[in-house]
Amino acid sequence: MMRWLPYPYISLTLLVAWLLLNQSLAPGQWLLGLIFGLLGPLLLRQLDIPPMRLRRPTAIARLAGAFFMDMVRSNYKVAQVVLRNPPGRKPGFVQIPLALRSHYGLAVLACIITATPGTSWVSHNPDDGILVIHVLDLADDDDWGMILKTRYECLLMEIFE
């Protein structure tokens, strides 16, 4: 059974999502949903994704708290920039050397950076670990490298490495 249906919950989710997106319970839509529900997980199995191991799951709560506080702070700062348009504002790119090598940790960091208003993940070079982000306002002399390393990278390394 696992050979034809390696991830049954993903298959069921794909079927339900297909039916909801098409807003129809017609037999043809059920058939297409079943086809996608069976083929999708078979294709996922071919990706050969390494298993994820959480080293210290308790650090997830600290990471979520830091992210929440930074999200509130960033929303406020971006609102100030948009509403007041201060004259000293200058957007720019920042290069940050990372010690984080876990693919899962980097993916979470990319989500955090991109979801935080005023910042965007641009690129990451896995050879030398250089992360490039775009920042909306570099005028307040924040050391973005230190912020990312102390708030996020150390916690992500605790969790994933």
C-alpha cells in the first residue's frame, strides 16, 4: 500500500484542495482530484528529501517570540516610512555571512526575512554562506548582520543543527 500511496495525508489533502478550488463535486472533478492525489506524492517521493531532525524543540517558542516582536516592530517602522517619507531614508542591500548550513534552517530563515515587512531575501551562496537581503530603510544604522545572527541564526542552529 505504501508503494502506491506513500503519503496518504498529502493525497487526501490534494484531493480535497482540488475539489474546493473547483467548487464542484462532479465525477470528473473527483477523478482529476484522485489522479493528482495519487501522482503528487509519487513525485514527492522522487525528491529524496533528507529527514528533518529537531535538536531542541523548546527553542521554537523563543524563535516564535522573537519573530513576533520583530514583526510588530517592523510593521511600525514600515508604516512610519510610508506615511511620513523621512528624508534620510535609503534602501539597500546587506551582505551577511552565515554559519547556518541546515537546509531546513535556511528555509525557515528565508520565510522569516521575507515575511517581515521592510526586508526581503535576495540570495544565498551555499559555498561561502553569504546571505544578501534587501532592506527598506538603512538610515537607522541597525547592524542587520548582528540582528540576524543573534536573534535568528543562533536559535535556528539550536533547533536544526
